[in-house]
Amino acid sequence: MSDQRKSPFATVNPYTGETQATFPVIEGAEVDSVLDTAGQAFEAWRKRPIGERAAVIGRAAELMRERKEPLAQLLTLEMGKLISEARGEVDLAASILSYYAENGPAFAENERLDVEEGEAYLVNEPLGVLLGVMPWNFPYYQVVRFAGPNLVLGNTVLVKHAGICPQSALALEQLFRDAEAPQGVYTNLFVSHDEVSRIIDSPVVRGASLTGSERAGAQVAERAGRNMKPSLLELGGSDVFIVLDGEGLERTVGAAVAGRMANTGQSCVASKRFIVLADVYDAFVDGMRRGFEALRPGDPADEATTLGPLSSEQAASSLADQIRETVDQGAELVLGGHRIDRPGAFVEPTILTGVKPGMRAYTEELFGPAAVVYRVADEDEAVALANDSRYGLGGSVFCADVERGRRVAERVETGMIWVNHPTSTQADLPFGGIKRSGYGRELSALGMREFVNRKLVRVLPPDAELRGIAG
């Protein structure tokens, strides 16, 4: 692309490697015009009754369901998502919009405080224009969990999407427009990384949310902090999957394969580190190996395909390098470990064992169809290994004794953890992590608590006693 106005925003089919379309970036005065429009839209949008705002979001949910098939096909085209999983993402995104359309007004109601004299209450006020920097692995779901609650609250949003899914981004913007969101309420931005920093600097923008890499998250958080603006980060994860006994092992292995291979392993909350007690370790590894071997690579648009390509050639190459270097460092390769000899961004389903501190797969997130399995002696060793990670997003514990599972789950350092189910997501459950996995919470009622002014209003009678003032 010799034209400097051409950005890395391009649809490149990861199954064929063919470039389908490219899209220009905007910069400078064009970006400033978008910011001005979003700022003016906020002043009008915040004044509309919250029920009207919620109705727009509800209509967007309806349109998403009506357009399910073309929206799903875009995901499969742009990042290689299996068509069945693409349809599932559309359903999930629509459910989140419906959830906030139905529940958002109640979440935003004033909150009464118990005081001795007069009255006190919190008013939940929108902040203004928000910037969302979004990833490629769930182009609809991760956008709507940011946009849905904030639009109902009265904020307006600018969305800078990942470069590999521009058509998905445009389809989502069109969906909100067709739901009768006024111009400037929801705006897609094709901008460079440098422009992102300048946008955060703008006095029009009042907060920033990012889902993506640690490096990008650190840059956004630093810029927001420099400008005294709130931020929310959902970054990488290396979720644990702890197996404490062999009860129902077939189900546990099935959950392990599903938890690792959903979205071809390209999920922050995919199960990645499998920590298994010694007495069931061999049977678990054998079961996982058979589950991985049963996966069949192919066209992600074909219903029969069970292993799609990774999102890009770069993603496939990077994962293959991580696996190769970990094996060179002394890990055992139980299965896979190589690129699949066919066109497209394919990597073999891979199982690594014998991974130790200092190896790449011990500390790094493996974003794709590769699992690391550890053998431990008891639950104390399992917890210690689980917590020996810079990440703390999600996790899961499997065992027949639910109370034991609860006890172990509460000792694992994560923002979310599930017992007898891989880490998952739904509209009414909070989502977020700790440590290098980020901060803040999305979804549930907490999704309307991140970019809000929880303003105290204290009302006293005119003859109230004047007391000491501190601050």
C-alpha cells in the first residue's frame, strides 16, 4: 500500500490468504471533526429519557438477530471463526444488548443512602464521549459489552476496531445507525495507533476502554492516566483448568477440549494451563490427546470443519515459534507442534508437558490450539502452580466434591473462576481480571459502574447544624 492514507485495516481471509478489501484511515482534521460530532451528540443523547436510549439498544439487539447469518459470515471471512461459533457470537452479542435494554434503566436509578438527617442519594450520571479500543477475536461481543451499557447510561462511544476485521466493524456501526442511534452516538474509527493517543488526549474524550494485548493496554492506561481519565483494561489470560479427581473424567476431558479449542483457542479466557492431580494425570492426557486428534481442519465456513485457521498468518507463525522454542528448552511434545501442511493460517492441535519455569510456554499466553498440562501431587501444589502466573483473568476447577471445588476456587488468584465448567461469559455475570490481565469489570450491573459519575446529592433543612468540614 503505497498510499499513506491506506491503513492496516484490511480483510484478509485467513483460510485462503487472499486480501478481500482494504480501507483508508482518517487523521488530523477528520478525526477532530468526528470528536466534535461525538461531543455534540453526547449533549443531546444524555438529555433523552433513559427509556428512549434503552429502546435504541433494544432495537439494535433485534436487528442483530435479524442479520445473524450475514454478520456471522463476516466473522468467518475476516478472522476464520468456525461458522457455528460465529453464529453463537452474534447470539451472545444480541443477548447483551437486550440485557442492558431491559435492565439498564434500573441499574442507573438513584441510590438512596441511610442518613440521620435530611436525605442523601447517589445520581449515576454519564461522563461523556468514551473511546473503546477493541480486538479481533470477538468483533461483536467485545464491542457490545462496552457499548451497550454505556449507551444506555447516556455516554457516546467511539470504537477503534482491530485492523483485520474492518467489515465487521462497519456492519456493527450500520446496525446502530439502523436502530436510529443519532449521528455521533456510536462511531467506528479507522485510525492509526498514533491517533489513538491523540484522541485520548482530547478534552472531548472522558474515558478509554481497551481489550487486547498487555503492551497496548499499558499504552492506553498510561495515556489516560496522564490525562486524569478513567480507563478499563481486559488483557491477556492464561486460565487454569484444575482437575482434582477422576470422577466423571469423560465429561472433564470434553470440557477441557472445548475450553481450550473454542474460537480455535484464540480467547483470553480459553483454558490454557491444565493442572491435574497425579492419580488421573495419565488418563487425562490420553483423553485430551484423543480429543485433539479428532479435530479436522478445513474451511471455517463448512459446517463439517472442527478446526479453523488462526486469525492471520502472523498469529499462526508466532504460536508455532512459541511451541518450537518451548520444546527446544526441554518440554515434551505429546501431540502436534507444527504448522499444518496446507494453505491457510493453520497450526496443529498441540499438547505440551514437562513445561518448567523459564520456558516460554510457562510464562507466556499461548493464543491458539496449544495446551500445557502439568502433573501435581495435591491441591496445595495445584493452587501454588495456578497462582504462579502474571495473569489473573479466569479459571476453572473440576471435581465431584463441589465444596472442595469451591474451597480451591476461592484460593486461586483470578477475577473470575468457575467450578465444573470452563470459564465462560453471559450478560448478567461480571467479567474482568486482576494482575496483568487488567482491571475493571464489564457486564452485569457492574458494567454500568465504570464510566459514570456517582454523584452524591446531600439535602439538609435550612436550619441544619453546621458541622466541621474536611477534605
